Amino acid sequence: MQLSWQHFVGGIGLVFAAMIAWFGALWLNLQGANLWVFRICVFILLALAVLAVVWWLRNRQQAKPSGEASSRPEATSRHAAFLLAGHFSRG
């Protein structure tokens, strides 16, 4: 697996998620079990958000058009018109 800029962004995002979870509990003056429950829940939620953004970025980069037909807008509009015409002609 090759290290890419998405991995770098994800790592920085996880560091910020950990900092927000750690200091957010202190800013709210939480103590005891509430402190740890808040830290763990906020970190998990923020980590899931960071992972979703990184996954979306990777999928977006992999889905870039590489073929000749996908780079021509008139071909895709003709295809869409063909599909709509078939849908409306059924009745």
C-alpha cells in the first residue's frame, strides 16, 4: 500500500479528533466516569467522520474519468436521452 496525501490528511484529522476529545471534556469541567465516556464517545465519532472523509476522497480520486466516452458531455447526454426515451415509451 502506497502512502498518499489522503493518509496524511487522515492522520492529522485523527490527531485533531484526539485533541478535541481530550480538551473538550476539560472545558466542560467533566469529572470521573463522565470525563472518560465523553472523551471516548467524541473521539469515536470524530474518528468515524475523518475516516468517512478520507474514504470519500479516495473514491473520488479513483472515479476520475479515464475513457474517451466519459470525457465527452454530448455522449453522456445522448445516453441519458436514450434512457429517458425508453422509459417514457413503455407506457
